[in-house]
Amino acid sequence: KSPGHTRLDTSLQDAGCIAGVNGGYFHDDFRPVGLVIEDGIEVHPFEKAKLLAGVLALRGRQWEIVRSSAFKNSPDVRQAIQCGPMLVESGRPTVGLDATRSARRTIVATDGRGQWALIYLTSVTLAGAAEILATPGAIGDWIPTTALNLDGGSSSGLWAGASPAEISLPEFGHVRNYIGIVPR
């Protein structure tokens, strides 16, 4: 479906996902901001901008979050989305994040050992989100080593349709793309 014409929950369900969140930044006409690769096809090129600090990519069968400055595109990159800022690196909050503007946030994070999370936070600053993620016990026993902020604010949305019950935290408007979890 063309970007911006379906809701997050509908797009995720139609794609066979069991859960997911909104994806990256986009212009008013739904053109992407930053690198977007879908099924091995570059939909939008890499951009240099302070906000676009990281890339979530599927390289072969391995997911990775890397700083934009360290990202190397190659034919084995099947999916990629450039976002930012980086919130957590090496298990520590990123220095210099905004601590004044609270908003809804969606985040992708990993512990570096194969476990991943899609996270939705309400009314928090970027610095506050980083502190929460890096604080032992704040989200159970799991502590991410790397976390990347996705498009937030009115784009923030989370949907999970796995049993026993559906969870839906809808975005306020339409989004351009999403990150979905599909069953193996």
C-alpha cells in the first residue's frame, strides 16, 4: 500500500506481523527522510544530518543498529531505516541528548546477544528515555546495550495482535513505514 494511506495496525496485520511500531521520519508528502531500503531496494538514499545518527539494518539474516557514520551499505542489506538519535551505546546513555522536550517515543533496542525490543514510552525527553533504558531494573532484567530512537511524537504507535489480547497504542496520524515482527 502506498505510504500514508493506512493505519499502523492495519499495515502490520496486512503484512502478517504479530507486533510492530512506526518507523522512520518522513516529509509531509510521505517521502522518506534518510536511508530506507525495502527488500533489498533502496527507496531513499542515505542522508547526512545530525538527527539521522543511526541505522537499523537487516544484513543477510542478522539485524544491527550502527551509527550512521559507521554504516556500510552492500548488496546483503535487505532492510534498513536511518533514524536517530542514538539513545544508548555500549549500555550507557548517549551524551548531549535533549532534556527539555517531552513527547511520545518509539525505540528499537538490542542487548547485543540476540535479544531485541520495540519500545513505546509516553511523555519523556530523549535524555530521559536514554536514562530509563540504561537503568538496571527499569525494564525488568533486560538491559539494552544499543538503542535507536525512531520517529516519535504524533507518529508514535505500537500494535501487538498476539494472544491473549490485542494491544493498540495508535499513532495520531498516518505514518510512512513501520517495523514489524513476523513469526518464524
